[in-house]
Amino acid sequence: MSSSAKVAVIDVGSNSIKLLVARQGSHPGTIDTCFVETIETRISAGISKTLPSLTDEAMKKGCATIVELLRLAHQYEPAQVTIVATSAVRDAINGMDFTTMVEDVTGFKIRVLKGTEEATYIGRGLACDPHVAGIRDFIQMDIGGGSLELIRFHNAAIEQAISLQLGAVRLTERFIENRDATVSEVTEQAIRAHVTETIRQAGFSFEPQQLPLLVTGGAFVISRAMLAFQQSKDIEAIPPVLRLEDINRLKAELCQMPLHERMAVPHLPASRADIIPTALITIEAVLRTARRTELTHSFYNLRYGIAAELLQGTNPNA
């Protein structure tokens, strides 16, 4: 693939469906972003059920969103387009019905990533971030609607990678009965205890304590944007380091708001206002389990990992 060629990646997530159009950067291992778009779709409703399945409405809405993102992508004439799906489709008993629907409508096959594959591509995407270039030993975390990925890197290679069913939609459905109300301390404690115990049972190591914690995912983008707004700044104008005390403060503020008030908070998408308290409780629980007081956010996520592989001439659909 030539250095000027573009690739397009569509990531079918639990909360949103996202597009990245990218090409090789001027320096080895870097990626230039040509275009990005995110459409809040949440195909994952019902993901916490014993037998999770995608609703007909969610599948139709998801398919329509993919059609729109393909239209936007084709304006950039990408040399290759790939579509991947994560936890919501992976865990649904009728996930194949959705992938078949999309293929029938668009002609594109969706690759449903395994949990370890998802974690690997997230880690590869993070390696494309110039702001964290040179960091070879670190722990990476990504939180989505259906799952939470933890990846341990040593000498820039994955040493341990796990995918846990700790996504914000999944936990909200399980622990919060009335999403219109405030989030009680009892509910918060139940979520925190579940996250802590799940990580403990998974046997993931956060040691040594000096390893930096690098994070990706919509919950961190939204949190960073809200914190930036409180400082009358744009998201990219504040450092990517988020402190535990700031996350706790933001969590406390949002948990004390009923849903209709959260929906009016600047930079908090109304479609995510019901799950953001759960996401922040989960983030806090991970930080305390990891014995960390801060984390570093990166915009370079799963899509960048897939794009990096495409641009190197290998096929993630193989």
C-alpha cells in the first residue's frame, strides 16, 4: 500500500459506532487522521441478560448507521475498508443475525473480535499516539459499553491481556433499577465491590506500582471534556492526565443528579447520561485496585490499531 493511500475502519461498539479514515504518518509507526465520526447508537440494550440478544430495532439502527458511515468513508476514496464489532455483537446470541443483515445491505462482512483480539488492537492503536511514544512499559485500560480491557505491556510487547464483562451499559442494566433517579451510595458500593472482585478473580497484575496507566474509551473522552469545560477550556487544551480526586468529584456530582439534570450537563451526550455514573464508579474502582492516583488518556484506540495493521499491508480480516 502506498504511503498516500487511505484506509477506513468502522468500529461497531456497544454505545456508539465510529469511523476512522487514516493514512500513514510522516514518521514510522505514526498515523495521520483524515476524518473521524461517531454516531451514538447503543445496539447493546439487554446485554446484561443471561442470554443477551440484540433487538430488531437496535440491529436496524446499527445497520443504518454503518451505511451512513460507509457513505462518509467513501468520500475519501479509501484503498481498504474494514468493519469490526466488539462486546455487544460478540456476546449476543443473535449476533450473527446482525452481521448477516449488514453484509446483505452493504456487501461488507463484519469481523467480530474476540476479547483478546480487541485488547491487542487497542494496545496497537495506543502505540501510534505521539504523546506516549517511547513508553515501553505500561498498563492500558479501555472501557466500553459491554466490556473492560486491561493490557500489560513490557518492552512494548503485550505481556498480559484480559477482557472483563465490566462495560458501563452491562453494569448499569445489572445494578441500577431506576435510571431516572440519582445513584444511591448503596448502589455505588455494590458496583464498586463487583468491579473490584471481578478484577481480583481475573488475576491481572498492576505491579510494579510505578507503571503508568494509559486509558482509552468514550467514558474518558467525556470525562476529560467535562473537566475541561469546568475550567472554561477545550478538551485538548488540558493535560491528558486525569487525577483520581477529579474523577471522584465528577462522579459525586453526577451521581447526585437525576437523569434529566445529567442530560443537560455540557459535553455529556444525552444518550450516555444514564451510564456515565457507572462508568466513573468503575474507573474509580480500577484505580483503587491498581493503587494509582492518576491515569493518562489517549485518543488512539481500537480503530487506530486496525488502521495500523491495514496500512502495513496485513489484513485484519484474515
